[in-house]
Amino acid sequence: MVENARTITGIVLTEPGVVQLVDAVAPVPAAGEALLRMRFGGVCGSDLASYRGISAYVSYPRTLGHEFSAEVVEVGPNDHGIAPGMLVTALPYFNCGVCYPCRRGRINACTENQTMGVQREGAFSELFTMPIDRIYDGSGIDPRALALIEPFSISYHGVGRIPLGAEDRVLVFGAGAIGILAAVSAKSRGAQVYVTDISAVKVEAAVRDFGLDGGFVNDSSESLRANIERITGGDGFDATVEAVGLPAAFLACVEAASSGGHVVVIGVSKSSADFNATELQRKELTVVGSRAATRSDFDATMALVRDGHVDLGPLITREFSAEAMPQALENLDRNSGEITKLLIRF
């Protein structure tokens, strides 16, 4: 039993650009909850956006963290097989249960969604609680890889929004973690997959480490058109994926897509895109958004990792201790073009 008077440390973003290690009282799990001890946490693009003050969703102050692996410290009897000592991860999205999407079973699109580390307190603390029915047994997955199941699920869900087969060519904009994992997800469905980014280092690493069909640096409209011609013979890509979170990347996705093609938007931006919507009609494009992930996405990505089909290890570019979190985010802010995934060790 953990004493509720014990002081623990959490990682709090108090305002844009300011990260503090804050003392708090150890939480006591309520009925239906488990007490977890953090092991590893992933820092994602949305965390960086929160740090930079450009997030579309975050409020301050906020305990960060929604990508994690943890150890079960305390849990009562349950029907989910969750037991003390188990290494786990969890679904970090909380839906309201009463809005229209929730009533229709589309809980990942809940109009009142609260994601840990964004709209509600996150997991980056020595100890935290989670509802038992959101917890997943790690099933022997390495704790570092287990901390990356959530972003893998985000990407897998996005790619799953469109039909893909062996004859399809896919271009993913963004060679960060979400973009790479979207490419891996498309590859797992049999498609030919290419990735593009403004960072040559990231493109090269993505193609080399994840068995993609190719990639190129996208530093101008001329470069994009030349590579569309080179790879597709001018036909365009059957599907394009926006995993950057910039209006320019969305416009490039529309340009790169073939007539009759699909565009998937995973990236999040606060800015607007000014474009001629007739292009959607002219090409008869299907444009879909993608938000969060579902239980089935977690199940699928955990199976791909557990069964050895996907190695998430090459995603991890740098690792910091929890005590060095302020320096870690500052480092990521300065070197985002070189860092694919930053991991925090607790």
C-alpha cells in the first residue's frame, strides 16, 4: 500500500517555455482505478507545440505525458487481468459518453475529449492513477517500445481511415515519429510507401530503418512536382498523409494526390490554409481527418510489435532522465529537425 502522504515529483508545463519539477502528494486510486509507477515516457510533437505555446488544445499549467509505460503498484480485483508488478501502457483519451459521436460509438471523436497531458493531467509523475479498463498488459514488450504504442496507434488509426492495397502508392509528409509510424502502418497493409520531409537526416533514417520504398527532401514546389513525376510518372499518389501539422503540408498533400485519391490529415495546426477547394472537386479527392486512436488500434499495434513485425527502437533518437526534462524539451525545441523521438526515463 502506498502512503497517501508521500511526496512525489511531477513534470509540469506551467506556461509556454517553462517546465518545472513539482512536488505533489501521492495519489490514492479510487474504485476501478490502478496506481501506476512511471517507467518511460515519450515526448511528442503535441508536447513540443504545448511547450512552444502553439498547441490548438492545451491549457496551462499542465502535467505532461500521454505516451508511457508503467508498472502496476496497486490494483484491486478486476476482470481485466491487471495485477501488481505488471508492465502496462494505457489508452490516454477520456470521452464524455454523452455527446453525439459518443452515442454513435465514435468515442475517439468525442466533442469533449480530454487527452492526458493536454486537456487533463498527464502521466509524467512518479506515481499516477488510471482507470483499469483503459490499461493494457504489456505482454512482454520492451518498456521503451511500450511507451511508443500510443503514437503508433495514432498513425495506425489515420492510415486505417482509407482503403489501401498492394497496388497503391502512398506519400507521407513528415518524417517525425507520427509520419514514420503512418508509413509503417501503410506498409503493413501492403502499400508502396514513400516519405518526405524538409530534413534529409530524417528522410534517410526513415527509409533506412523502417524498410520504406523511398523518400525525398521536400524543400520547394518544384522539388515536389519533380518527385511526383519521378515516382508515379505524373499520376500522383493514391494516398497522401499529412503528419506535419502545417497548412503548407496539407496543400502539398492535395497537390501530390492522384485523381480519385485519398488525403489523410493527422497533423494538428492552429493556422488556416488558403486554397482553391475546386481542386478537391476536380480530382474527386476523398479527404479525411483522423483523431486519436481506438482500442482496436492499440490491439493491432501491440500485436505488430509483440510479434516482431515492427521494431520501434530506431525511433528513439535521444533519452533523458525525468530530472532533466526541462533540458530535454529545450533540446527538442532547438533540434527538432534531428530528433525523431525523445524518451524520458523515470
